[in-house]
Amino acid sequence: FGGEERMAGEKPKFSVFVGEDQRLVSGRKCLLGQLLQGPGVQDKLWEPVCFSQSQQDHHQLFLHSPSSSSSSSSSSVPLAHPRFCPFAQIERENGGESPESFGGRIEEKVELDMACCVVAQWTPDHDPSHALTLVTRRSKTMRTFPNVWVVPGGHVDAGETIETAAFRELFEETGINLSHSSSSSSDSPFRLLEVSLLGMWESCFPSRLDLGISVRRHHLIAYYIVRFTGGTEPPKLTCCPVELSAACWLSNAQIDHILKRVGPVLLGPGLYDPQVDGGQDQKEENGRELDQKVEETVVLQERNEDAKTFESTTCHIDQLCLTDYS
């Protein structure tokens, strides 16, 4: 199935340039900080950016402000990172500067790699309002973020556009073939409704310095929203047993239930937090009301003990909130 099992030598090296003056970024510094520059940038959690991939050299990527002269032909998306970003924390401790020595907290060979993820959302023909979104649980043997619930995704291969890589990773991990060519085929029961860049995420592994483990991976991840329709049931999953240990389809209400608990952990108060708009009383009331509407049972395709086959099981929705994103 590929993914984690690809040989390290096949992974291409990407060059990421930021700003209107196209500054080459360092993989050993906070990406968001290199984009923004200036005092206090280490406390920023996100910023709107315009993103592009060179048509001549797919290994060159560009990020710049929507207000720059280079942004006329592209729409902006958020570039974000967690509030405990290791690089931002180190720079904050050093007055905004990246130190010459990281004291063993960052491995020497860390580079900024490019990856992609797919938010795959299916709707039935008879009820376009009933959307389901695919999430997967990474295998406990994965080198980064083992046993974590995520959306499908992985590295971008040499010569690929990032969008092409996103469709490939979706197929390799789950068996869902949604490329533009396959969805237009008369043999396919599914039709693509939308493919667009949703946002960018700066990721480190481990994601926090307080774990006492040196940071060894640094990624810029492009998230694509892929909406499609067809039939009365979502596509049958053929999960990769090497990369995944489980997968499931979630309703919008179930996703909101998870994000209002996990979101503040990653980005602090303000994300999926009703307190921002209505105060603590409103927050508690909204939480109870939402919980009453959420379907508590989630149907999983979970890997068997033989580590090769999957079977249908169930779990409580809150089990998906217990993920350690370190």
C-alpha cells in the first residue's frame, strides 16, 4: 500500500519560500514565525496565506500574505500550528531568536517536509444534507503519531502535485478512488462535487517539548476538502493494515462534538468554544444540548488481532476524544 513503507531515499526534498521576497525557510525554525517575522510572532496561532506549487518544479512551494502583489490569482487559506509548537516555544524562550544550539531538544537533521491530507465527505443521492466524513486511526507501529485519529494522508512523492498526492493517499489507505478521471468514469457510482484547499497545518513530532523527546520531524501539511456523492451508503473501505488500525464515517454533529473537546487542546480557548460568544452559562447549556443530539455509537472498521483483516465493531463517540496528539 505504500505510505510509511516507502524507502526513505524516494522521499523528495521540498524547498519552501515565504513572503513576497521569497525567503527560503529553515526546517529548524517555526514556519509561521518565518512567514510573519517581527516581534510577538511566536504567540500567533494562525495567519491567512496564499499557497502555490511551482508548475515547473513541483518541489518548490510558495507561501505569502494575501495582501502581497503575488496573491492576485490565488485565494487565501489559514496556516496554523498548535499553541505548544516546539519551535515557537524555543524562540519565545530566546527573545524571538532561534538559538545556535537547541540543547538536544531538536534533532540535527530535521528538515521541513511536505505532506497532504484529505477531508473526504460523502453525501447520499437522496439527502444532500446528510454528510458523513471519513476519519482513520493510525497504526500503533507508525513512526509518527501512532494510534492517533486523523483524516487520510501522507507524504508527497517526487514529481507529484500535492492534490494528486492527496487522492493517491486516500486510495492507498482506504481503497476509495476519487481522482477526477475515476469519478467521471461511467463505472464509478460516485461524483465529485468539490475539491479545494482547506488550509495548511505546521506539524512537529513529537509535538511538545515537555515530553522530553527530541523533535525529529517537521511538516507542512496541506488539507484538501473533497466532497462527493453517489448511492445510499458511503463507499466500502478497504483499509491498509500497515498504516491503519481503524476507520469510520462521522456525521457533522459527531465531528463538532469531538472538535469542541480536542480543539482547545491544540489551539487554546476560542476554537469550537461557545464561551467566546455566550459566556460560561451559554457554553454549558450548548454543551448539554449538543450532547443530546449526537449519535453516541460509532461504527468502526477495526483491524483484527491477525493485523491483516478488518471487521465491523462499535465504540462510544468519546473514545475518539481520548487521542494523545503528542
